[in-house]
Amino acid sequence: MLCVVYKSPKLDQTYLYVLRRDDFSAVPEALLKTFGKPMLVTLINLATKSKLAHADIDKVRQQLTEQGFYLQLPPPPEDLLKAHKESQPNKE
């Protein structure tokens, strides 16, 4: 399964995977408007990959098959204050 990956010029670390180059017919208009003009990043043969760097390859394949596109959003920001508080011993 080949797919094409585009990045968003408006949304940092946001990527759109589609089945054919420059074919955004399966992508909702509202999503394309928010995403901005897609900028080509790469073509990937998902059949030869066992994993992707920042996306679950099985979920990517499933969504490409079922809806014709996959939207990769950036990971949530790490809450450093919460992590720090959790690492401290309880003072009661």
C-alpha cells in the first residue's frame, strides 16, 4: 500500500496521509481549510514498513482503507510541572 504524506503549513507537526498524490477528495473540506495548503513531504510504501516514527502503522493503514486519509496530530505537550510533582516524595 503506497501513501503520500503532506505537512501542514499552518499547524506544527501535523501531517496528512492520502492514497494518491494530490488527491484530497476523501478529506473533508473543513479539515483541508484548517490544515492549509498541503506541502508534500514523502511517499511511503506501507507494505514494506513494520512501524512509523510517530504514528501507529496499523491505524494508518486502517484509516487509509476505511476513510481514504489519515491525520497525524502532534503529541500532547509534556506537563513538566505535573511530572516534577509526581516525582517528589509525599510530605504529609
